[in-house]
Amino acid sequence: MITITCIMCGAQKKVKRNRCKGRFCSRSCATIWRNKNDKEARLEGIRKALLSRPRVSHTVKCIICGTEKTVRCDAKLQKFCSRSCAQKTRTGARNSKWRGGKIKLDDGRVAVYAPGHPNANLFGGTHILEYRLIAEKKVGRPLFNSEVVHHVNGDPTDNDINNLQIMTPSEHALIHVANRRKKTLLAAIRIKQNYGGKT
């Protein structure tokens, strides 16, 4: 039997003569030492690889905002300074999923993509109702917020230029109240005609 000193913890241990090459007092000390040395060797390899890499860089001008940015040599094809600038190029007709910029709403009305329009207030300020856009072209100016577009035939999906009238909200409400009263009156007349004076 001979005595060895553990190179990890410094403890002494007696081992058989045929194990005289042993350097650790236990398997746990051997595992800890190997893990520590392997990690250090890996980090040293990464450091050497990074230092041996050529440090060539060049300046790229962003095609969206125009700011200049210094990039690595392997980023020669980079055209943008940030992800937000890159996403700006994928909006509207430049997006692969572009379907003409029209969205049909639940009530049948159609919203049109018009991000720069002063009255675009749907979907985060990027869309405007199609009949308002048509009415603006008819008048030749943007509609005021106090103006309402009325559908003459009562069908909000019929955006024909002859079917649209521009008016104030109070005038619009009076028309719809009168139409409701008229429908109620016509329904009462029909009931009276169908059932006569029977009770």
C-alpha cells in the first residue's frame, strides 16, 4: 500500500501499489476536476478562435432611415440598422401575404389600407372605411370628423358613388328615425289589412 495526495482536495489516501498512478481520493473529486478542466479548455478554445478571426468591419447605410452602422465582415449583405427598420419593408404591397389591402368587417363594410390618410382610424391607424374614401373623392377633400356618410338605399355594403350622401350626425339620425317610424307604420297598416277589424 502507498499513500497518494488528491490533486483536487489535497486529502491523502492509501491505495494498492498497482494503482500508484491514481491522482484522486474519490470518484467525485475526479469528476469535479474533469468538469472544471474541460470547461476551461472549451473556453480557451473559443477565446483562441475569436482572436484568430480577422477583425474586418465595414459601414452600412440603412436603406430606411439612413443611419450608418458598423457591421462585421460576414454581414456584407446587411441593409438595415435594426429589426424595426427591416420590418418596415415588409408592410403593405411588399409583404408576401398582401391581398390588396381590403379587409371585410363583420357587418359587411370594407376597410381599405391607407396608412398616410388623416382619417385612417381602424386597425391602429392604417385603414379607413371604403365608403368614406369614395365620398372624399366625390367632394374632393378629406371628410371632417363631424361628417357622416349615409347610404341612400340603406345597404352599407353598396358603396356606389350615387348611393352615398355626406351629412351631419343629427341629419343622419333624423333620416334613420324617420325610416324606422315609416317601417313601423307600414307594418301596422299591413297587420290591419291582413286581419281587418277582427279581434
